[in-house]
Amino acid sequence: MSDLWSYLRTNGDDVLTALVQHIWLALLPVTIAFVLALPLGALVQRYGPVRHVALTAGSVIYTVPSLALLLLLPGILGTSVLDPLNVVIALTLYSLALLVRTTADGLDAVDPTVLQAASAMGYRPVRRWFTVQLPLAMPVILTGLRVATVANVSMVSVAALIGIGGLGQLFTRGFQLGFYLPPIVIGLVLSVALAVVADVFIVGVQRRLTPWARAGSR
């Protein structure tokens, strides 16, 4: 334990920098993917042929190892291997592959009789989608968001293998120093804590946005 505190005192600024880098590298892609997944998920849910193509493409993307994708993107985009943009794009693709599917599934799960009732009350399609269908689909969509966020927090660490910042740098530093435990333990604890905090935050947002779901589970 004394080694951990000693390492933090000596390298506190580096640890904080790595944590901040890890947060934005994990959360920026999932935020972009969430915004894009809502209209794309609606399109996929509405049109069968588009659904098949989109979900197949998403499945293919998700099977590509993250390290392989990070090494391929610079050649495709013309960016430097050390450019954080590669991580942002890679994790956005992974998150989008998951969130488009969960958005379509969430919209599918809405009871058709509820939508028919809204139409009978004079709701036009766009208004009905935003005020009835999307809110009722949110529990499923936000469950997908939780999975994507936690996965991103984990996958950012892989970027350290090609020299991009984040808490993964602490792991590689510990291994380079002959399996020196303090940076490895600190990186592991902070990664787990970040994933837990992000998950709890999304659960809190879900409860605020879908109070009827909480009431129905009592």
C-alpha cells in the first residue's frame, strides 16, 4: 500500500492526465454514436432491407479486434498512428454497431396499440415518434448505452499498446518496469471506478427519463 501512495505522490500529475485522456477518449465516441444511432435506428426499424444490411454490417464491425482496427485506420484515413482521432473513430464505430441495433429493438418493443391510440388522438408521425415511441423505447436504448459505455472504457486501454494516452499507459509502464505493481493497480482501479461511475450515471438518467418503468417494477 505504501508503494501505491508513493507512486501517486511522485506521478500524480501523470496519473491525472491519463485519467482525463481516458475519460474523453471513452465518452466522446459513445456520445457521437448515441446521437447518430437514434435516427439510424429509426431508419433500420422502419425499413426491413435496410435493417438486414445495417445489422449485418454492425455485426461484422464488432467482430474486428480493436487493436487491428486501430492499426488499420491510419492507412485508411491518412492519419498518424498516434493520432487520438483513430481511437475516437474506432470506438464510435463499435458503439454505433451496438446502439443502432438496440435502438431498433427498443422501437420494435413499443406496443403497437399504444401507437395506434396516439394516432387516434391526433398525433402526427413525427410528434408521435418523439413524444410516445422514443420515450417508451428509452429503457432498451439506454441499456445498450450502458453496455457501449462500459465497453469503451475498457477498450481505450488497448490504445496504449500503440502509444495513445489513457489509463492503459499505466499498465504498459508497469510491465516495462518488470511487472511493477503500483501503476498497474492504480490503472486498474481507476478504470473500474470510471466504468462504475459512468454506469451509475446512465442508470440515474434512465430513472429520471422513464419513471413509469420504475413504477411498473414495484
